[in-house]
Amino acid sequence: MKWLQRFRTAAKMAVAGWQGKTFNFSNWFGRTFWGIDNSKLATNETIFSVISRLANTMSALPIKLHQNYDVITNHQVAEVLINDPNPNMNSYDLLNKLEVARNEKGNGYAVIIRDIRMQPEALIPLDSDYVAPFINLDDDSLWYQVNSASKTHYVHNMNMIHVKHITGTSRWAGISPLDVLKNTLEYDKAVQEFSLSEMQKKESFILGYSANVDEEKQKQIIGHFKRFYQENGGILFKEPGVEIEEMKKQYFASDTLASERITRSRVANVFNVPVTFLNDAEGGSMGSNEQQMIQFVNMTLLPIVRQYEHEFNRKLLTQADRKKGLYFKFNLGGLLRGDTAARTQFYQAMLRSGGMKPDEVRRLEDLPPLGGKADELWISGDLYPIELDPALRKAQPKGGEGNGQEKTDE
């Protein structure tokens, strides 16, 4: 336990101030720590766009601690993860940094600092470049080697949040998408540099004379030609016996556009996002924005969300907590709500079939619950309380005919 105490003390010191008389964590926390000092991420618009969208979407998703569908707020772990991961950032920042690191380096790490009761009290993200997973040959357990400025720390896997891209059977670190896209990014960069150099070239001409001229005469002709061209707004006067031919630039806008489309398509494939999310209108085949969002949530976001949930549930909650029915869950409902017409049709079907209560609908629409009859299940008949004996329904006034249903004042 001494190594855990030393690491906990060092991490707390890093939170208070990254550098002091007896410690130096400046290479953990700083300009390059957060995984943004990367030439590809900083200079490639497509990479920046896709990582920003994934990170911002993940960090904006509501996350709650549940116990058998009920939201739990009076729990230390929920307070740490949802509100106050560490003194320097909120939950949005923590998730955003983890997701940026996961997509840029292939791995996102956050060390779990525990109190004397071994309950999580802080989550501190680490630079992926300073962390390496390995298997302890003595007991085949997974550990993480963390290199700080002055020494090396070893952290057990239960004290390290690790989110990653896919891994092989013989490795524990995720594969970086930017490594997969290395050739694509180099090709895209070469095309952009060539196009830019061609665009920046000045107008060039070939002057042909019917007679030979000496070197001094050539300099005079070139000087006269350049001065005449500049002073007359690009208009040239062709003398007899002189041939003027413009040297064509090797830049074609269509080539650049085609290259950009290829890059967007390959980036979308590697990051597993619809190409339309990278503003490629020609790559879309969905009939509506709602269908595109369903594809994005099911094919892209759901596997990422499940990875985060499994990490949080396994490493932040105790076995006793899980047996009590406690679990963390991201709410993806907001991304699947669709437009007003689609939501209205869905809510009507759920209300009239007894699948949802009116108050549950109001909560999904960010409206306050009303209680009373609005907190009961109803079924079409037209709308009786669901627990009412079907034999008695005909004798009761219908929902819209003065059956005693409370009015819902907004």
C-alpha cells in the first residue's frame, strides 16, 4: 500500500500546483499534457473536426448514477464523476480530455485517487504519452507504468480509467486512428502544399524572338517587358517578330476538391462516423436528419458510451454497490428525439398504450412534473387508468369526458 500512498500524495500535490521544491509534475500538466500539441490535430481541419465532434458530443451527454432506474445523487462517487472530478476541472472537461486523447493517441487515461476508505475522491487525466500498460508476470494482473518528472509510478488497473480504440489480442493499448491515417494525411498534406505553391506562383511567360540576342540585350528586353506589364495592368504589346506564350500553372481546383473528398471519406471510415458529419453532402444517403442521427448513435456513439459506462461501473463502484443495483448511465435519448412531429407521434403512442406516464413525457421535454393523475399510466379506451378493471371501463366516463382527470395547468 506504500506505493499507493506515495502516488496519492504526489497526485494531490500535482493538483495543488504542478511544481514545487520537492516535486515536479510540469511534464504531466501543461501545454502538451492534454494531447492537443500535435501537428495533425492542430493543422488538419478534417481531423480537428471529427475529434471535436466526438469529444464534444460525449462530454455533453448527461450522465447519472442510477439504482434500478432511480437517479441517485447522495453518493460520493456520483459527486466526484458528475460534478467535481478534481479541483481544476468539471465533468465536461474531464470527459472531453479523455475523448480527445482516445481519438488522437488511441488511449485516454485518468488516475483514480482514493481516500482512506478506498472511495474515489478525485479523477486526474494523464497524458497518454507518459502511460504504458503491462502485465505483471507474478500474478498476470494488468498494471500501468506512469512516468512523472522525477520517478516512475505503477498503478493497478482498478485505479486507472482507461478508454481506448480497438486493440489486438496481444496488446492492451489502443491503436491510434492517426497512425492508421498516416498515409492519407501525408497525401492530403502533399496535395495541399503543391496546390498552395502553384497558387502562389507569379505569372510566367516565354518570350520568343526571331533573331538571336546577346545576354545584355536579353536583360534589357526582360526589364522592359516586366515594367510594361506592371505599368499597364497586365496588358502586353506584341511587337513583330516576338512570340509571347504564357506558362500555365499546374493547379486545378477540381484536383484539390477530389483529394479533400477522399480524405474525408477515409477519416470517416477510420473514426466510424457518417461522412455527412464531416460536411460532405454528396456522401449522404439518409432520408432525414433523424435517420442520420440514429445511424450515428447506434454505429458510432453507443460502443463508445458503453466503454465509458463499463469503466466507471467496474472501477468507481464497489462490488457491494453493483449488487445493490447501482450503475452509471449516459442518456442518449436527447440525440434520438427527432423533430417535433416524430416526438409527438411517439409520445402519443406510448401514452395511449400505457408505456409512459404524462409526467415522464414532461421530464423528457424538460418540463416540470405535475403529479396526481399525470403520474399514472393510462390506456386508450379512451384513456382509462391502466389498473381499472376492463369490465368497469364502459361504466366510467372517458378521459376526455369529465372522468375526474385533473387539469394540468402549465
